[in-house]
Amino acid sequence: MSKKRYVQVGVGGRAQFFYGAIAQTYRETSEIVAFCDVNQTRMNYANKLLAETYDYPAVRTYKTEEFDAMIAAEKPDIVIVTSVDRTHHRYIIRALELGCDVITEKPMTVDVEKCKEIYDAVERTGRNVRVTFNYRYAPHHTKARELIASGVIGDVHSIHFEWLLNTQHGADYFRRWHRDKRNSGGLLVHKSTHHFDLVNFWINSEPDTVFAFGDLMFYGRENAEKRGVTSFYQRATGNATAKEDPFGLQLDSSENLKGMYLDAEQEDGYIRDQSVFGDGINIEDTMGVMVRYKNKAILTYSLNAYMPWEGYRIAFNGSKGRIEMSIIEKSYVNAGGDRALEGAVEGKNIAVFPMFGAPYAVEVEEGVGGHGGGDPVLLNDLFGTPTEDIYNRAANHRDGARSIMTGIAANQAIKTGLPVRIDDLIKI
């Protein structure tokens, strides 16, 4: 069996999840042949990790302006896109035009115009785009889909979905490029794309109308000043004030953070450890969303990014009963430690409450690895030898659009104070 050839564009914190899997577990089926990034130092560090962590030979490196030349020289089958969110569409589209399929990190892109461009490119080229929704593959999320599809609570009429990001993981979005909505679409696009995709996946429908409120209520300098804070700093590393701040991130305390960001910042000026109570943050940290789906189900959703614990609670209300799911996740900082801890489950509970009958707990197999055990299953689906999936967890560009359009519409509703119909923005 011939190996599939991969190149990867963007070698920041999320990149090792993909190239590390190829270099370690899927050598028989796949090979990574090149990196592409704006930053040569970061690509050199990725090659260092390939050699030292995986005993894998260094790959050729290309700056982003050499993307076309990389495709011509390396002749990859598939391009893996793990760059800054706002640039996803650029590499997705060009890869398709140059005859490659694409695997892209979520969110697929950040606004309507870029989404339309990706749709047009897929239709024009006939190539494929995979969006890596690893949460679909977590055993407890698959079980929720199975329960709903079995009809145990009848038709789903409403969903309540509350997601909590704690003061370690949640704060991290406000240190990084994500704090600028032009880069990430805000948390309702960058983070909630996972959650909105899960709802689409669970109830087998897609969003129709969206309304939302949201604001920056905890992070940012103005909010800190309101709470009486008087000592501020721009970045944490090497700053004495930041050493006493539980929200400060010291890049020199982690070999990975140092090699990937601190040592590389002189090249492109990217500061990874900005103060979460600084100026220039224009994304929300407190959000509430209501969605009507094509099948008439109603979602009420909240996301808060400064909570004392990490996890989520979900309730599905149906014509024959109710399903409740509660998950506690481990806390983490992106690229700051063991990748298997990203979204790893500390505790979970799923219960079914029949309309006329005794409630009962649902047993779920223990997943191993990040994102509730979904990561290893997703990676095998991408790079290994997947079997037929009765749950249809593999996500294409249409799934990517259905998830981000809920967040994009929510952003518009926050801005205008009006409900937004998805069909008025794009036909998905």
C-alpha cells in the first residue's frame, strides 16, 4: 500500500497533534514531507520535535509565500491546515486549486465571505475538505447521538447547553491571537464551532435562525479597573508583576512554549503571553445564544470563559423524556503540556429520564486521550485504516459551514440586536 503524502501549513500549538500522529502511529500509511509557516524558527522547532520526540527525519520547510512552490515540489496528496483561523480559507482554496485534498483544523473559516469562497472552490475543483471535529468521536458524544437516534426520548424539541471554560484554559484565548475577532471570529466561532457542530450532529439538523447577546465582562483592562486592579503589564514573561498574577503565563517555564513562541517572536512579532487584562481585546467572554433549527428544535446555549471549573452540562428534552449529560474536563494551556490532556475527561454522567418510567444511568466506555477520548479515534479515521462508521462522524466542508454559521450569525445578532436567518447569509 502506497503512503499518502502530507504537507502542513501552520506549525503552532495545534500542529503537533497532526504531524506527531503521522510520525509516530501512522508511518505505515502516511508521511509528512514538508512544513509551511510564516516563521522559520517555529518550523525549525517542529523539525526538532520530529527528530527528538518521534525519531523522524527532518522535513523541508517553506515560508508561506512559497506555498505554491511547496505543492509543486512535494506533490502532496493532502494539505493539513493549522494556521491562524483567518488564513484557513487562503490555504484551503489554493490547495484545492492545485489538485490536493485538505484536512483543516476547526473552525473552517471565520466569516460568510470566506465560507462562500471555500464552497465555490470545492464545487469548482471537485476536491475534498475534511474538518477535524474531534469531539464527535468522543465515546460519550457518540452515545448521545446513538440514544437520540434510537428514539429513547422521542423527537428532540429543545436542548440546553452550558459550556464552562476555566481560568486556565479560558484565559488562554485572551493572551493569544484569538483575542482579536478578525483573527478568530471570537469564541462563538473559534471555540463554539465544536459545540454547535455537536448539536447539528446529535439532532441531525442544521441552524435556521439565531439570536444572541454577548460582551467582554471579565477580561480586559477596563473590567479589571472596575474591580480595583491598579497594577498592569503588557506581557508576562520576565515581568515581576506578572509572577504574582495567576493569569500570567511564563513562556520560559515550558520548553515547548519557549521553543515554539518565545524564541520565535523576533521573527514575526507574535507575543504569546499577553496580559488577559490588557487593552486591545475585542472578543466576548460571556455569551448567550438561542437557535431555532430546521427541524424546529430550539437550542439555548451559554459560554463563559472565566469559570472555577472546566466542563459542560447538556439536556435534551423530547416528546418521550429527557437526557441529561454532565462532563468535567481537565484544564490545560495550549502547547503548554501533555497534548493528551486537551479536553481529557475527569468525570462524566449520562442519564435518561423517560416520561413515564424510572430514570436510569447510561454506561459509556472510557475513552483514552484528548477531547474525551475522541482524538485517537479521529486520527485513525484521518491517517489510519478506518472502518465503516454508522455514526457518520467524518465532517466535510458543509458540516464545517453549518457549525461556524451559527457563531457567525450570533456575532451579527450581538452587533445588531436582531435575529439572523442563516439562509439570508448563505445557502448551506
